[in-house]
Amino acid sequence: MSVNAEPVASSGVPSTEELFVGPARRKRLNQWLATGICGNDITSSCLYVSAIAAVFAGVLAPLVLLMVVFVLYLYKKVYTEVVEALPLNGGTYNCLLNCTSKFAAALAACMTILSYIATAVISSKTAVDYVYSLYPHFNVTHGTILVLAVFAALAIIGITESAIVALCIFIFHMGILATFIIIGFFSIPWDFSVFAENLKTLPTGNGLLIAIALGFSAALLGISGFESSANFVEEQDVGVFRKTLRNMLVAVGVINPLTSILSLCMLPVATIIIFKRYLLSEMAYMMGGQVFKIIVVLDAAAVLSGAVLTSFIGVTGLVQRMALDQCLPQFLLKKNRRKTCHRIIITFFLLCSSILIVTKGELLSLAGVYTISFLGVMTLFGIGDIFLKTRRKELKRTYRAPWSVILVAICATCGGMIGNIVIDYMNLFFFLQYFIPTIIIVLLMYLRIPILKTVLELLNNLMSSILVWRTRVIDSITGITDQRVILFTRAVGLERLHTAFSYIVKNESSRSVVVMHLFSNPEYNEEDSLKKSLETIGEIFSTLKLQLVVREGRFGPEIIDEVSREYGVATNNIFIGAPEEKHSFSVRDLGGVRVIF
């Protein structure tokens, strides 16, 4: 006999109507609009990475930049397999959430948040540095904080980046860079005398290997932003994601090495290091005078400012997702009259300003923190791909990255992190100074049930007379554990059911599980078999409240939408087994459900 349940009314947390937006209702981005958004982020690196590579690799800077392009090529394969198998927003967080545990995913998300902080700070500071090259009469640190404050205000007001505007900025940026490169080659001394002098500084022996290793580590900053496309894949049309990766790879592979070659052919290495904060500005002055310098500065300010706004928007979406998944405090979800999460934005602005002050605005320190952060994110993404291969073998996918590619990619980014620590151990200190407190907050959220139980025990022993507080703590625990999650299952073996419920017990605070079984024909109604299995499961997991719902229907996006609304459960709290090749739909079509077995 079917067991039916009444829909649950929303209370305090955003409603399912607000959380669930069916894929069919979104207007998706084509290849060029999507490339415009993520392309601005990664191609803005040419404004500073050539100089940073020259600081450590000298005349070998073009070589290490090409090595970085090879690493990017490897990660293109890794990202393609993972994101096209799990085409949901969230990048590394989404990958680990569906392949490992919520806590592991939260650790990756914390690193992503720090990467966003470093992105906003280094982009805004570099934009101010380029303006400083025209007007060297104001304080760069104060100017950077002002830029961050302006974009924080815009984010609170609700002005977000438009895909069309982003594409226009990207096209303008590419046009300026193309003009820069063409004019640059005509500006090179005909006898290559400057480059010949730079070649004399080429290190030998162990010095050569050290220069390549440290230069490669520092130059990895040039691929920051490559992960951004994975953070808005749900807004992209089918097949667009891998094209955005290709376009970013081509842009970085052409622009960064050529820019580095031009700088070495026009300026001595020592001069490049002096002008590392705004190298392209000085090169533009040598190529086309003050007018061309102003054009390059305006382009730099525009594309870097776009990266700042992207950081505010990206971190807001990620923190919202983590708060909804109960990895961060719920008070962050508070929205103002303009429906923006001002608490997240203000907190992000304060963190960005503080890291700018702590590092004293030093470009190399900021770059070190930035590089460690996003290299950690990419490394965890590669590890997530390994888990995807081993734990989600049945999950339908369009591409499979070779094991050798994944392992080499992980080793390369791990080596890059170590190299940045060797360059300056303070980079690790600055990184941990922000990473550890974030982890502590997530850990406290993850352990809040044991913490509340400890508080309850203390109240029982020491404050038994104050019954009102005891009642409130009990209500807090009950309110958390009574939040429902839904598990779709067939009459599978007891072992697979045990795997699913073990995941829920380990990763979810909820202890109320609605087990949903669908049958397309009364002959295939396996209710009796499921009841027996759930009786056993109930004995094993005695803390769970199990509710079996059996109804006629076919599993797919429509039933996910219907059940989500009926029970008031967000789709990220609906759990399923991995869709197989025989299914006509993919994980993308299911609106954010979680694959747990």
C-alpha cells in the first residue's frame, strides 16, 4: 500500500519555487557569449603574467609560458570529462559534492572563495597600477580599495555583468591585443640587439633548471580564470562548454608567449622587472607614443574591472550554494529589497581589502596567494575526476580523459603550488591566514549537531533549572534533523541501499528520508520487496525516519520538478543513482539533483 505525505510549507529558508528553475526555462548562452564572460578573466592575465614570468625565468619566460599552455591543454581534457558528465554550476565544489563527501566539497569551495578574493584584489590593483602609469599622483592602495568598494556597491544594487557587454569588452580587448602584437613586431630593433643582450643573462647548470622551475610556477598565474566556465555551465547551451575551453586555450597559447617575446625583444630583463606592475603600458608608449599608451591603459582598466565584477558575482553564487547546502551560516542568505545578498558582498569586500593591506599591495605576494589558491582548486578538480572514474563508473559521459593526462596535470599543478611556496614562504602564510578561518567556519557548521548535543548535555548538567534554553536547543536539533531529503530508488539490492543511506548519514544533518519508488506498470510494482529491504535498513540506521512513497510514473526531469514542489525539498536535496546510457536524459536535465550511488 502506498504511503502518501502532505506537502511541507516553507519556513524561513528560500522556497523551492525560488531554488528550482527548470533547465527549459533558461535562455542559454552560445559559444561566443560564454567565451566573452570567461575569456575576459583569463586573457586579462597577459597584462601582468609576462613580467612575473620574466622576474624568475628571465629570457626563458616564453618557454615557461608555453609549458603552462601545455598544462592548460591537459586540464582541458579533465574539465571536459567532469563537467559534461555533471553539467551543473559550482565547478570543483559540484564535482566533489557528487563524487565524494559534502565536507570534501566544502574544503574545495573554501579554496575557491580564496581564489575569488585574490582574483578581485589582483585585478583591481593591476587596473589601478595601469591608471597610475598615466597619473602617478595618487595612492595605489587607496585607489584599489575604492575600485573594490565601487563594484561591491554595484553588486549590492544588482547590476551584474551582461553576457553581451562582456563579449563586447572581450572583442575590444582582443582587438587591442592583436594591434599591440602587430605594432610590436614592427617596433623590434632590426638587429635584435636587445634580445641578444638578454640572451647573455641566460643561466647555466642548476641555475637553468631552477629558473625554469620557479618561472613555470609563477607563470601558472596566466591560466587563472580557466575554471570560470565550469561555474556557469548550466547557463551555456549544449556543447558550448568544451568550445569555451578551446577558445581560452587558443587565446592564452597565442597571446601570453607572443607578449613575452615582444617584451624581451624591446626591453632588457632588468627594465621589464622594474615595470612589472604595468609592463604593457610602457611597451605601448614605446610602440605608439602617449595615445597608444592611453588606449592600452583604458583596455586594461576595462577588462580587469570586468574580472573584479565577475569575482563578486561568482563568490556570491558559490556562497549562496554552500549556505543552502548548510555548509555556511544561513544568515548569509538574507536578501535586501533589490533581492541581492548584501551580507555576502560586504563580507567579501572586507576580506579583499584586508588581504590587500596584509600583503601591502605587493604584486608578487598577491600573485603567490592567487596562484596557490586557484592551483589548489584545479588540483582538486583533477582529483575529483579520479573519484568520478572510480566511484561513478555508470554515470553517462561524452568524453573520458586518459589516466596519464589526469595524473600529469595533477602533478604539474601540485609542483606549481610547491614552487610558489619556495619562491616566498610568506605566500603560504598569507594563504593559510585566510584559508584556515574559512575552514573553521565550515567545520563548525558541519559539526553543529554534535556541538548542539554537547551544549544540550551541559545545559542538562549545569543549567537544568533554565528549561527554556534546553527547549530551544532541542528545537534547534529537531528543526535540523526533521528537514526532509528524498531518495529515488528501485528495488535494488540491499548492498546498494546501504551505500545510499550510509552517504546520507555521513553527509547530511537531516534524519528524515522520503524513499520514492516509481513504477511504469503495476506488474513492476516492487513495493513489497522495498518494504522488506527498508525494514532492514531501519534496523541498521536506527536514527533515520524512513517514509516509503510508491506511485505510478516514469522517472525523469518532470517527476523531479513535481516531487520537489510537492514536498518542499530543493533539488540539491534529492538523491538518485547514476543515470545510465539507456536513459534519454542527463544529469543536467534533472535540475541539480545529487548522484550518490
